[in-house]
Amino acid sequence: MRRWYYGWQILAVLAITETLTYGMLIYAFSVFVVPLEHAFGWSRATITGAVTASQFIAGMLAWPVGVWLDRHGARWLMTAGALWCGLWFGIWGFVTVPWQHVVVWLALGVGMAAVLYEPAFVVVANWFNRKRSHALTVLTFVAGFAIIIATPTTEWLIRSSGWQKTTWIFAAVMVFIVAPLHAIWLRRRPSDVGQFVDGATQAVVGPVTTIPAVKVIEVFRDRGFWLLTLAFFASTCALVVMLQTFVPFMIDSGYTAQQAAWYAAIAGFLALPSRLFFTPLGAVVSRHTIATVLCVMQSLALVALMIFPGGWGVWSCIVLFGLSFGAITPARAALFADRFGVAAYGAISGLLALLLTAARAMMPLAVELIRPRVGGYGPIYVVVGLITAIGGLAILLVKPPQSTE
């Protein structure tokens, strides 16, 4: 009997750690906005501006992190990133003035570059080729529980223990769970444990990819890269707007914080069947078409929240957004891996993350600066929704890569 493929064990570990890190670093923050506002009287622009700073730092580091991953692998980088995040989550609970809050999130931005999806996708790209769609489905499906777990759990922790103790709990999870899992289990490539990509036997091992490896410099000359980047830039704008403003928007609309957190969790729950359906579907249907459909669904979610009254708008938004955002990230990873190969995937992924930094960094602060001037979140949601639809249509202009088989 052949030895169980170690890549699946690595995938299981990454599924657990990505669920925890995304939950704490990304999805939980919106639940902290109102408690911090009440505790210190800070403006929401000040509070969310810290996230802007963290996303900017994470994006700026994406390129060097990607180069490091291509040369050295993810094991110790992701371990150090988890320890670093644990340290600064612990410090966050002691802040008393805005500049300290911003410094903490600047530091957490460094950790984000080392522990979120970008390095995890590099690991998947190196351990899986023909089974890459299956691996991405497993990873993103399990990690999809992050918003389901993090949003209501964070709301409960803050309500029962206060926001400071909640940050210290986050610190303990990073240091005592996430970091050890990375250190013990992660390996750079199958040959490190005497195995082959996808768990194949030596007798049937072939080329690791049917797409020729593309030098990073050639990416800048590729029209498809820029069209895809435009589309995912727009999609990222929509994603950030929803993740950072949905809970405050619901509270402003008369819902309780607990109700808002559960609505966000339901959207996360709907992302799970979406990943099970759309990601494997990419093996039989053009991934370009799938990505376009997902972007348009994101657009409709934002617009529906504004057009339809009351519960109809809320549920339309939750269903459409949950089903779309659940599959957009693995669709992006698969499109770029298929187009450019895996030899320099870390560097290319880092380049993309760097370019998407503008969306991740500017949207939380921009929304809170614009909101008072336009009378609420509504006009912002509509504009971002329309931009996302246009970006999604740009994907259809990209020609699929030609196989070399």
C-alpha cells in the first residue's frame, strides 16, 4: 500500500490555520468597530484607518514575501508570522490612544503578509498540480468557516469579557495553536519527504505543469494579467466594503450588534456550498466565465441591499454575496496558476497582492470619509457594485492560456 500523500496532511493543517488567522485578522475586525467607538470616542475613520494601514503594509510586503517563498518555502515564514501576530494582538489590548491602535495594526499588516492566503496558495501550488482544484476546494471550503465562527464568536467574547480580553484570547490562539501547527507540519515540496507532486509514483511522474513557467518580467507585458488584475481589484473593493462596513451598516439601520454578526455569519455559511460547487466546476467550465459570474453576483449583492426594502434587501445581499465571495478567491488562485505556471508563482502572487493593496488599503478609510458627505453607506454600495460588474466583464476579454501538451 502506498504511503499516504503528505500533501493532504499539509492541506489539513493549512485549512485549520487559515480558518483561525482569517477569522481573527480579517473578519473579526468589523465587530470591534462599535465597541472601540464607544470605549474611546474615536471616529470610525480613525478606527478603520488602522486597517487601511495594515493592508497597505501587507501589500507592500507581498512581493518580497513571494520571492522568499519561491526560494525558501513557507514553513518558518508562516511560523514567525503567527508568533508576530500573537505578540501584537496581545499589545492591542493595552492601547489607549489612536496612534497606538494604528501602530498595532501596522505591525499586524506585517504578519498578514506571512500567514494569509498568499503563502498558503504557494504551498498548494507546489504540492498539487492535477489535483490543484480539489486542494483549493478543500482549503477554501474549510477556511470559509472563518467568518461563520469569527463574527458571532467575537461578538460574544466582547459582550461577555470586553474587547481587551478578546484581543488577548486572539494572541493565545496565534502563539499556542497556529504557530506550532506551521512549525511542525509544513514542508516546502514533496521531494522533502520522498514523494512526488499529487502523490504520484515515480513511474508515472510527468511534467509538474502543462503551462510553461513564465518569467516575472513577462507578466508585465501580458494583457491578460492586467485585465485579470483590474477585475480582481474591483472584486476586492466590493469584498472589503462588505467585510468592514456591513456590521456597522446594519447597526446604523436599527439592528442589534448580535443580529448583525449573525447575518454576516450566514453569508459566510453560504460561501461553503459555493466553494464546493464553483471551484470544481472550473475543471469542466471555463474559469474565466465562472469568475465573471462571481463578480457580477458580488455587484448585484451590493446593489440589492440598497434597492430592496427591509429584509428583502438584507437577504438578497446575504445570499448573493455569500455565494459569490466564497468562490472568488480560489477562482483567482486557479486562474493565475493556470496562466503562469508554478515556477515563480510566489513572486507573481506577491505582485498581484501588491497591486490589490490599493483596494484593500484605501476602501475602509475612503468609505468612512465619504459616508458623512453622501448621507450613509447606500450610494457607496451602489457605485462599488457597478464597478465590480464592469471589472467582472473584463475577465471575458482574457484569452485562456494555451496548453503545451
